[in-house]
Amino acid sequence: MKAANETVGIPAKGAVIGGSMTVVRKKQAAWKTAVNVILQAANVICLLALVLIFALPFVWMISTSLKTMPETMIFPPEWIPSNPVWHNYIDAWNTGPFLKYFTNSVIIAVGILILQMATIIPAAYAFARYQFAGSKLLFGVVMVTLMIPAQLIFLPVYLELSALKLLNTHLGLILPFASSAFGIFLLRQAFMQISEELIEAARLDQASEWKIIARVMVPLVKPVLVTFTLFSFIAHWNDYFWPLVMTTNETARTLPLGIAKIREVEGVATWNILMAGNLILVAPILIVFFFSQRQIIRAFVYNGVK
Amino acid sequence: MAQIELKHVSKKFKDDVVIEDLNLTIKDGSFTVLVGPSGCGKSTTLRMIAGLEKQSGGEIWIGGRCVNDTAPGQREVAMVFQNYALYPTMTVRGNIEFGLKNKGIGKQERQTLISDISEIVGLTPHLDKKPQNLSGGQRQRVALARAMVKKPKVFILDEPLSNLDAKLRNQMRTELIQLHKRLGTTFVYVTHDQMEAMSMGDEIVVMDKGMIQQADSPLKLYHDPVNLFTAQFIGTPAMNVMNIRDVQGLELEAADRVGFVGFRPEQALIGVNKNTEGYCLEGEIITSESLGAENIYQIKTGSGVFFVKTFLESLVKTSRVSVVIPYEHLYYFQSDGERIREVYIRSQQLVSAGGL
């Protein structure tokens, strides 16, 4: 019995009789492993529950997008449609000028991103590395803008852009987001972590400030930039509010508006078509996320060379 | 090749005066070491020469050119940093090449320069590695190569060996000395380690509290310190110093008032015959360390606790000993630390006869 206990490592009743120190120790060790196994199992169950909470709406969306209209109303819902209706995607695409929406979304999300990169990198570098008159105050102003919700200032911004004749244009949708306080903050913190000696070494290597930013600093904060890219891209790809305010016709309308319009097509909510449209909307984001996961994780784990 | 001159240079950080009226000439082709305790202004001085720190006043000349308003990259100065400051995202080749690219040197020439330099410092097999995959010694070599490849007029090294282990440090020390001989360029080296300074420099500048205490050759510093600070800073263990009040049986005659009397641990003699002329101290050995070739004793006497160092002698076992310091090896200082050279001992006979 004792031998079996040793090899299996599970507390067995026979082991108690032994009474010697080694047996007691073995028993304790066995208990420990048992507790560990239980804890690990509990951990996995908790994680699974969490996954379920997050994944369920998503799975439901996919499932609904493959159903016929009457099937969407069945209770309890049928999780895997018996006859998947792939045609829903084509129907969704055809409810409006979806190619136009899609290109608009791409132009706007990418346009915003490019402008943001062009503004936040130099700004963050200046805030992190230069001491100039009013630098603290200016950074404070940047931080304050983080706390102002878009809904609060949309009217003046709208009037301003309207005066500039930018309603219903791509530029009108891009310009208000040409910089990002969040991006400046995120990048400034990352730049501040980089040792000053690296910049000094580059200066002694005759590098200009722009070259220092481009060749030394930016490569070091690549994970942070990838993370910011993702945040910015998702936010503006999914943005519903601002395009709704700024557009009255199809010239600059984006995907989220197009999807919302599906609901109005026949007066009744065609959930299956709507969900198919939603999947078209989130697919690019999923693809981007899939390719940049590793960088995102790295952004939160600071790694430097000592 | 260039001579460096600092003329009335001062440096203030806000209201904090770090360096005041510093005058120094670093000879062309010399290996000059700035040494001093931390916070003495040696690194600041070095950074001002490199142009990384702007002096608050005075002029800096490199190779006959005033560089007050010259950017660091234009001063023809290369620097090796304490933590190497290698660009982590670039390969070894990229690190060495960066400065050359910025200088606008053509690709063909860059290739030749890089392969030459990596041959010299032994980095050829590692050219395509990233710095994080290199050992401390290899990183050090990359930093050196990056500096050397630019063929600067002046090399500036800021405690470059302090991140290495003792064995590697000794090895790199020798390599740096050889490198200096080979290049013949002016080296300015900063360290807080006086042993490193003594072993490497042909000119040593001892600094304290933002002022130059003494600038001389290593031997001159050791044998002929101009003040108490240098005397105590150079040498291991440090020079023993007695306040004149604690000195008994030594009648001195000097133009200035003697404040302190000092002697080097290695010049004191333990347990010699009484005929040796010198100042005699009687004491008790508190501790003794034997390092093989040398023994270091800590001896407690009526005038204080002293270190005595002997070479290639057997360890003294008795606890009570008499220590004799030959008169010519006594150093005298004023109470403000200035060295006094003209001192006559009035009662030599009396000292040794009446002494203990």
C-alpha cells in the first residue's frame, strides 16, 4: 500500500498507519498536489466561464447571421442552424452601396491613423525629452482634453467644419481626430523609459533630432505604437456618432452607418441580415488583431537592454 | 589628434555650482584620467567636453578650435558610455554603421571600415547579432568599435569598465591601454577608482568638489601629492594621517603651521631594529590580512589607528609591535590640507632616543 502511495502520489488511507516521518511528509505532499489539481481545475472553469461571457454574444451573432428570418425568432434559439444561409452576407452587402461605405471607412480610419502618427510621435518626444517654457502646462492641456467627451463639443466642431464646407467629406471626418491625447500620453510614457544616454550616443553619432526619433526612438516603442494603432483603428472603424453627425448623403458615409440602415430597409428588423452586416464590419478588425496580438502583449511587458 | 583646453570653465545646475573656474589642458595623444569621489564634477567635465552639457561659463577648445557653440556630433569626439548605450533595435553592424551613415560615408567605404574595426576588436562573428544577445564584454567592444570607427580626434570614456566583472575588467583595461598606444589619439577617461586611474593614465587629474586638486603623472601623484586630499585619495590603503595634536615626540620646524602628518602604509617598517632613523610608533595589531605577496595590518597606537603594508615578508604574529617610519617618508600638511615641503625635524636624536 505504501509503495503504491509513493508512486501514485494521492493520499491513501493505508499511508496513515505508517506513522513514520517520511510517510507523514509523503501524505502532506500528496495533499498538496491534490489541492493544486483542484485549484487548477477551478481556475480553468473560471476562465471558461469568462470566455463564455465574452464569446456568447459573438457566437450568437455568427449563428444568427446564418439563419433565415423566421429561425431567428425561435425560442429556445437554435445555436447551429440546420441549413446555413450564406446568402445573407450577399443580401446585407446589397442593401446599400456597401463598397462605397467600406472604402469610406478605410480612407477615414487609415487617414486618421496616419495623421495621428504624424502628430503624436513628435509631440510625445518633445513632452518626454525637452524642457521648454510651458511644457508642463501644455501637457496638462493635452491631458484635460482626454476628459472632454466628444458629445460635449460636437456642436461647435460641427459648425466650424460646416463653415469650412467640410460636411459630407472625408476630411471632415478625419480632421477632428488628427491628434490623440491618449496617444501622446501613451507614447510619452514609453519615450521617458528610454535611457537618455541612447539619445546622447545618437547625437554624438551626428544624428539629427528627426533621425533620432525615426531610427532610435520609434523602433524601441514599436509595441506601444502597434497597440495605439489598434485602439485608434478600432475606435474610428466602429465610430457611429461622428459620421452620423457629419454625413447627410452617401459620399462619406461609413460602414457602421450602412449597417444601421439595414434595420430601416423593410420597417422590420431583419436580424439575420443585420448580423451578417455586423460580421462584415468586424472582420477587418479581427484580422488586424489576429496579426498583432504578440506586439500588443509585448507593449505591456517592458523589455529593455541593460 | 587634438589637445583639449578648458579655460575658466564653470557649470551651474540652477543655483548649484558644480564646477567653478576650471582650467585644464589635456595634452595631445595623452591618456588622461579624471578621477575623484562621486559628485566631484568629473563626469560633468567630461560631458561638457563632449558637448552633452553646456558650460555655464568659460571656453572649451579642442584641437585649436573653440567648440563652445559646436554640436556634439561636430566636435570630432567619440564617447563610450558607462552602460554602453548601444541601439537595442539595431544589429552590431547597424550600431557601428549608424555614425558613418550620418556622416555621409559611402556604402563601399562603410563596409571596409566596419570589417576592419570588427577585426580589431574581435566582433566579426557577431556582426549580425542584436546587443541583447551579447555578453557584457562583447557589448563593451561594440561600444568601442562604434567610437573607433569614426576616427575621432578625442576619445571620451565614462567609467566604461564599471559594469564588467573583475577579471574582464582587468583584461579590458590592458586592451584599452594597447588600443591607446595603437591609435595615438587623445583619451579622456573618467573613473572613481584610483587603482584604475593609476594603472591606465599617463596623466591623472584628481578632482574634488568641482575643483582640480592635482594634475600630474601617476608616480608624481603618489610620491609628491600637493595636498592632503590627493595624498589620501591615491594609494591603497590610503595614506595614514595624524592630527598634529596626537603626534608625540616629533619636534618640527616649518614656516607654516603643521596641521597634519602623514605616511604611506607601505613605507612604514614593522619590527625593524632600533637603529633605523625615523618616527617610531608603538602599537597593537588589531587585524592582519594576508594577500600572499603582501600583508596589511591594522595597528592601534596612541596617535590613532593606522594601516601598515609589508611585501613578501612573513606575517608578524606578535600583537605588540613598534612601527618605524623613516623621516624622509613623512608628509606634512597645513591644517587646510596644503602640503608643506620645507620641514625640519629639530630633535631627531631625541625622538628616537627618548622615543619608546
